[in-house]
Amino acid sequence: MSGAVIDQSTLNRLLLEHQGFLRCLKGARRMAMTLDVAENLDFSGRKLAEAELVGMRLAGSRFRGADLTGCNLFGADLKGADLTGAQLGRATLRGTRLADASLREANLEAADLREGTLIRNQDGALKPVLLDHTETRMEGASFRGASLKRVKASRAMGGRTDLTNANCLGAVFKGVDFSNATMRGAVLTGADLSEANLTGCNMQGVILTGANLDHANLDGADLRTASYTPADLKNAKVANAKLSRGIDALEKGIQTMIYEHIAWVMSLGRDGSRADFSGVRLAHVELGGVDLSAATFAVATLTGADLSKGSFRSCDFSAALCDGTNFTTADLRGAGFREARLTQAVLRGADLRPLPLGASKAIDTSFAGADLTGANLSCIDGTRVRFDDALLRAVDFSNACLKGASFAGADLTGADLTGALLDGADFSDVKGLPLGMIEELTRRRM
């Protein structure tokens, strides 16, 4: 059937036979097609594990939620395909064309996206050839929120690739062209980015701890609020890169205020003085790991600041502008965020629980589009807070007051809402909650 055009009814029959193969039914055959045309067809939710789809033309087809674990897609054309939520662990994607494809929330753990092409040998049989210099076409592909742990993608990505909030732990991106790509909030811990082209890349909030950036080109890249150490960038080219400002780059008066406050905290109030940053502009400042507990940041501008791993217990962030601020694993117990704006902020693993003598308040606060994965918001007063399109996976909302809150479009996979007050809350288009629970919450709103 080489080069045959497959229609939906034929595809359904082949898929049914493949299900029998996966169940080890006698006489059932694995789906094995080469160079056939199956464009703009629907594979959504189907089980294609271990299928052979070498060189297939699958442009525009839908694979939403499909199981492609271990599938061989060597040299296939998936331009513009929808692979949202698909399982592609251990899949062979060498030489695969993924330009403008959507792989949002897809699992590509240990998949192989390196280069390769198909050629015919002298007897006419197709033979896969592994190359070092050709490019797999992925320009404009979206891997937003996808799992790319330990993926191999040497030189495989294309410009304008979207890796927002993707988990790329230990991935191999050696020599990859990520120019003008979006990596905002991605986890790149232990990833190999040596010799990669990251010029003009948006890397705000990226976690680069332990990544290999030897001879990587970061010219013009935006690393504000990213988590890294000077050693991580030691051998990288960082000309014109946008980096966070350290304390030493601030005005002398603000430096003094910070150091006086640190002395005040360490001496339990005997030395130094408590800091009041009300209305102060601290955009893109790097204060990671600093203890500024009980300081006042009311109406302050903290846009793009790095406050990761810091201690900000009982701080007042009322009406503060915290768009894109990195609060990763920060201690925010007892902090107040009333009417603050934290659009696209990163609060992974942050602790926002109330302290015994008071409640954490986030009344009328906006966390729209923020990443709060694994954050602890138990018992918080989040009346009328906005979590629209936020990443709220495994967040602890137990016993929180979330009356009138908006979760429209948010991802609540694994979130704990036990005992939370949700009167009037909006859960339209949320992801990760059981359908029955969403219907019940919607009825309660009405």
C-alpha cells in the first residue's frame, strides 16, 4: 500500500485491527504503513502504541489525547497536526516535520527528535539514514506545557518554537536553533544546551540550574527572572542579554535599605531597621534567597524581579505590580497581596499559607496566567481573586476562601479544593477536574 491515500473509514478499520494487536489477539496485525497519505484525519483518543508510520503524510490530522507511545514516525509529515495531550514517550520522531503543530501538554519523555531522512537503496527499499546536519522542521511548533524530559533533539527545533512551561529536565538540545523561541517558565535543569542558538529567546522564569550552556549564544535573550548561577553562564555568550539586576546595581539608598533590613531580621530587631519599599521601583532586580520578612512592598513595582527561594513572610505586597515576578519556592507565609497584580508570575512550590497570628490575604488579586504549580494556598483569603488561564497543578487550596474567584481556563490537575469556600467562583473551561465536579461547581455558582 505504499503511497496509498487513506480515508477515515479505512483508517478506522486499521485502528481497530491495531487494538487487537495490542491485546495480543490471534491474527491481529500491527498498524504498519510507509509513505501513505492520511492527511486531515482524526486519530484523537486512539491507541497507536508501537505503530509503524514511517514517512507518513499526516499534515493537519488530529491526535488529541492519542497514545503514540513507542510509535515510529521516522520522516513523517505532521505539519499543522494537533497532538495536544498526546502520549509520545519513547516515540521515534527523527526527521519528522512538526512545523506549526500543536503539542501542548503532550508527553514526549525520552522521545527522539534528532535529524534523519529516508532514502531508497539500489533494490528500491526505503532505508532510514541518520544525519548530523539536516534539520527537522519544527518552526512555529507549540510544546507549551509538554513533558520533554530526557528528549533528544540535536539541531531539531526551529525558530519561533513555543516551550512555555515545558518540562525539559535532562533534555539534549545540543546545537539546537531556538532563535526567537519562547521558553517562559520552562524547566531546563540539567539540560544540554551547549552550542545552542538562543538569540532573542524569551527565557523569563526559566530554571537553568545545572544546565550545560557551554558556547551557547544568548545574544539578546531575555533571562530576567530566570533561575541560574553565574557558573551556569560561565562559558556562554551573553552579549546584549537581558539579565536580572543584582543588589549592587541598585541605587545606594535602596542598597542600604536592603542591608539594614537583613541586619534587622538577623538580630531580631536589635540592629538595623525595617525596610519600607512602598512605591519603589524594583523591576528586574535579583533578590533570590534574600530574607526580607515583614518588609513593606505596597504599590512597589517588582515586574520581572527574581525573588525565588527568598523569605518574604508577613510582607505587604498590597497593590504591588508583580507581573512576571519569580517567586519559585519562596516563603510567602502570612504575606498580603490585596489588589496586587501577578500576571504571568511564577510561584512554583511557593508557600502562601497564613501564619498562626494572621491570615494571608490575596483579595482582588490577579494571578492570571501565573504558574503556581505545587504552591500551598491553604486557608488563604482569596476572595474575588483571578486565576484565569493559570497553571494550578497540585496547588493546595484546602480550607481557602475563594468566593467569587475566577478559574476560567485554568489547569487544576491534582489541585486540592477540600473545604474551600467556592460560592460564586467561575470554573468555565477549566482543565484537570472531573466533569461531574465541574458541573457541581457550576450549579453552585448559579
